[in-house]
Amino acid sequence: MKRKTKIEEDLLKIGLFILLDGLVLHEVLSATQRGINSLRLAPSSGMIDFLKLEWEKIMKINYEPVFELANSVCQSFPTSPETDRILKRLIETVLDVLSSGVLLKHDLMGRIYHKLLLKTTGKYYATYYTSIPAAWILSNLVIKTPNPDLDWDFDKLENIKKFRVLDPACGSGTLISGIYMALKDKYILDRYKSNDPEALDLGAYHKIMLENVLSGWDILDFAGHLSLTSLALHNPKATFNHSNIYTLPVGPVELRHKGKGIYLGSLDYLEHLGKQRTFMAKDFVTHPKKKEMGVEREKPIEIPENSIDLVIMNPPFSRSAQPNIKFGYEEKKIMNLMNKRLRELGIISGYSGIGQAGLDAYFAILANKLSKPGGRIALVLKRSILSGVCWTKVRKEMLLGEYEIEYIVSNYDPGDKDLGIEPWNWSENTNLGEVLIIARKTNNPIERRYTTFINLWNKPKNEIESLKIVSDSIKARQKQGLRFLEGEGYEVLNLNKQAGIVYNVSQKHLENGFLMPCLFAYPDLNKWVFDLINNNLVPLVSLEKIVDKVGMDIKQIEQNFKLVSHQTLFPILWGHPGSLNTIYLKNYQYASPKKKGSDIIYDRGKGNLLIAERIWASTSNILILFSHKPILATEFWEVSMKNKDDVKILGLWGNSTFGFLLLLASSTSHRGDRFTLKKEQLLRFPVIDTSFFSKKNKQTLVDLFDRVKNIPFEPFPREFKLASIGKGVRKQIDSEFIRILNLKIDLKPYYELLSKEPVISLERL
């Protein structure tokens, strides 16, 4: 009963939003269309009849889908004083909003939509609102950066008319609205630069953009409704005959000629690769529902593969890990069928085995299949794309194989609750880290490709700040010599203060992952990590080459053991207790087997060296532990080596500043201070090559281990502050390695940077 009440409440909220959407456009149109009465003239009673009459007049002019749906919702309300009170309240809100001028400046309707969506269906669809500054950065970078492969000159409307833009997960239309504005700027600028400029015609521009250029797909009717309304509001004086905003089917749908099938919205495009794809849509017999400015009708979408100039989107990022929220809006049986179909589409498209990455990985593949040679894709993606194991195919086969990755924009703002600034993200209401990626499909050899990294310390507050960042970043990209990791400089992005940095990186340096150039906010830290790994500053070797075996992950352990409060034959480290602050594990917990054969699994997996699988750079004290007894650990990887002295040296190295940096660089960055180390990453983890040391130096390091093994470490931010003034156990370990390795390096300035680094300190720069 409670669930039914909640569903009815959610539907009512959505219905009221559709009414609000229609009322806004009504009032805007009343100022430009003769014969349309303002909402200010609405009577105090009988409002349903008043709106029906006015909206019928508007639909005779244009805008039928918006007002047909809004009118249908309105007519479903009973004629009563309570309905009049609700409509009066909505009208008062609309008039206040329009008189304030906030509507067109700050995408108010989009914000309301996403606020509503998050409280109803959003948590299931994992769809989040792209912030306005992020949308402006992405849209303007992708449109205004020169395209060496295609003629992106927009001085004439005829050139614009041939341009094709698609957002396959358009939501409220924030990104395609951003493209509308960015392309309008480009049209105006290119027109004035032209030797023979044609007359500026923004009415014709508006018509071309909605009828020819911009396309948007979504699985929610009211998302398409808002996208179309938002686009119409860019120029309410101009009319147009049709649009390209579609609602696509999702879940189990019955279609004539096809029977009942399982559909996945935009991702169904992957089913017929190499062919002209005709979409089928929910709630219609044979063709998709299309929001038309003339009549809502059925019409097939026919888009050939590799035909779109620009694919831009902020895709849903539902994942398959626990808790499983991918397709979580469906009952379990249907969800299983949808997951099965998703796997099939992955195989068809040549990207099987990426399910753990989440839905956004499949949407990235979709963008690739749609974009033409020389075309661009512009994506808002989880930060895990940079180094996550499950993203490897997308990074290597798709992005590195087929694209010049032109921009990667990272956000290092840890947020400020008092100022209302959310941490790490580009979408609102999510605490996941995100990056903006722009890539151009090209056949150029990888040696000629380079990537511009934009590392922002503070999120831009508005559109003007976003445009300043865009302008400065495009100029920096054009400076081909600005290759920071290869010894060149970088440029500072200035707003009211230093807001970030920008530099270029040869794409060949991204073959082992995209994270290293943007691991930290401070560029000098990224350069140091790069040099450690690539320029032989210290003798390194991948862990897999020197260990005997690596243990098991948390899932395997939890399937076979449970934590108990009494001593057993199975000592264990369960979780990551706050008391873990020494490199020598002194206190053990104990586990009890759940099933037959668990004892064999224990013996196979146990180890003396424990390397953190889950890393919190702001609160953890240590990353690698030495255990006198070989044990299992749920949040650490167990590593076994025959030589115990080597184990101790690796334990010491792993808790040096060098080991700290290398471990973070080898991990998956999720947001801010949160990292994870998968087994594949663990095996490739570069550690000190103990064979490099003489017998005497080995003994010196073992003696140091024995001296410091019980000394508590402070959390990383505090430890680096201590090290900057010559104190702390980490400073002691670093100094010994520097002496033995004969390194010519002063770590003091690096300690100072590390103590302030947002990824570690969680403090704003």
C-alpha cells in the first residue's frame, strides 16, 4: 500500500512539472504571439477551461507536443477549487521566475527536472544533472577548438545545416542547449571573420538547429518534453516545423510485427551495426514517438553508422557491482533479461567483458559507432575511465586506437558545504569523481596525437568563468611545445585567482592509462610520478616478477569465511581498522570457515605482505603491512615471497613517499582521496627492485624496518606536514632510501605540495 501511494505521489510530481513546463512556454509565447493571453489574465476559477482555450490557440500556431501533453495532464485534474488553487500557485511561480530573468540564465527548468527526477526515478536510472559550467566547458571546447580533419567553418547557415549533433541520453537537454549556444557564438564570430559575410539571421539559425542539427534521445517522456521546451525557449519568436527529440523504448515492450521484446533505449542502436538503424519505440505500434512541433506522430529514426559530426552526452552510469543499481527500476526477472541483452550488445559491438564498468561504458561505445571520421565525441564519464581495469578495452581499443583524445578535464575541488560547492563532480547530486573527455576520430599515427589536460582546482561558478577557461585552454592546446611531462612548461588558468593548470601530453604516454598526468592537482607532483616510472630515477620492477603468489579479493574471502570474536586456526585482518598505524601487524582477528574446503582456500591465499586494495589518501596511515604470520585480509591483497628480508624491504618501500605515489598511480581513482587496486593493477605495481641492493644495504634496510616497525604513522596529510619540517617516520624511511640509492633530490618542496594536495588534504586550493 505504501509503495502504491509513493508511485502515485511521484506521478503527481511529474504531472505538475509538465504543467509548469507548459506554463513557462505559454507565458513566454504570450509576449511574442498575438492573440495569446498572458497567465496574468487567468481567472480565479475555471482555470482548466482557460488553459485549454489558450493552449488550443497556441497549438494552432505551433508547439503541439509540448501543449498537447501539458493539456492532457491538465484535463486529468478534476474541475474543483483545489485544482484552481494548485494551478494558481504554479502560475504565480512562473510569473515570479520570468520576472526575475533567472529562467534562461541558469537553466532553472533543468534544475527543477533533475531535483524531481532524483527523488523519483533518478536513483534507479542513475541519471544526474550536468552542471551549467560543465556543460559550457564541454560544449564550447568541442565546438571552438579547430578541427584539422573536417571543415568546421560556420560562417554560413548552409554549413550549419549540414552539421549533425546527437545526445543519446539527453535528459533535460542541458548539453544540446549548450551546443546551441556555443554554435551560435561560432556562427556569429565566423560570420564577421568571413570575407563575404552573409546577413545574420538568428531566426533561421534557430529553425535550422531544431529541424536539422540537434537530435536527442531519452527513455523518459517528460525528459524529451523538457528538452524540446528548453530548445524552443532559446528563441520563442522563431517557429519551426519539426524536431529530432525522440523517446525510445526500455524494458519489456510489445510492438506490432516484432512481438514482445527487451529494449535498452539508445543502446539498441548497437544491434544492427553496419546497417541503417530504424528504431522501434514504446507505446507505439511500429515507430518511435517523436516530439514534433506540428503534430506528435510516429516516424522511424534512420541514422547510418559513422554519420554524426558530434556526439555529446552525460550517460547514466549505473554499475553492476554491489549494490546492483543497473536497471534497478525493473523487477529482478526483467532486470536479468535486460542485463543479458546488454551483454549480447557488448559482444555484437566487439566489447564483451566491460559490464563492471557500468552503462556509461556502453554509451561510450555507442558514441564511437555513431561518430564519423573526423567527428568528435564529448563525454561526461566517471573518473574511473582513466585507469579502471574494466575500462581497459574502451581506453585502448577505442580511444587510443581510433581517436586523438583532445581534452581531459579533471576537477580537484573537494567542495565547500557552506558555499554549496559539491566535491569532485561535474554532475550535481553525486559524490563520484567525473572527468570531461573530448576526442576526435582520426587515422593519424599515435606519435602525432597529443592530449590537453585541464586540471581545475576550483569549479567555475558560472558561464563566464567557464568561457574564460575554454579560451585559455584552446590557446594552450595550440602551443605544440607545451609538453610538460617531456620537460616543457605548463600554463596557469586564472580567474579571480589561480584556478588550475593546463598542459599537453603526447598520447603515446597514455598507453598504460590516462591517470598519471592528472593524478594530482599540482602538476609538479604528476611530473615526479611520471619521472619515477618512465625515467629510471630508481630501479623498479613490476610486483608480479618478484613474488611467489598473490592472494584473493574480498568477495572470495567473504564467501568462505565469517569474522568471529574468538581465536581460531584462521587469523585474519577484516576490514581496515582505524588502529592500523604501524607497518607491522601486531593484533589479529579471527575467522571461521563457512564451507568445506575453506581451509584449502586459506592456505592458497595467505601471505606475509599485505597491500591495500582500498585506499583513502586523506585518512589512511599506511598502505602496506608486514604480518609475522601468513594470513588473509579482506581489504588488503596478500602477497607471498620466499625471502623474508625482501618482504620487509618492500613493506618499508611501500610506506615511503615513493611507494605511496607509485601505488596511487597504479590504482583506480574514483573521487578525491578514494582509490582501489585491482589484482591486474597489483601485478603491474612498480616496486623497488631488491636485487639492486648489496647485501650490506639490504641489511641496513632490514635493520631500519625493525627499528620503525612499531612506530605509529600519522595520517598522510599530517605525515607530509611533519616531513616538510624534517620530522616523522616517513621522512626517516625516505632519507634512508635516498642515501642508499644515491638520489640527488630534495623532497622538502614535494612534502609541502603533498600536504596541501586536495586529493590528500581534502582542502580547497
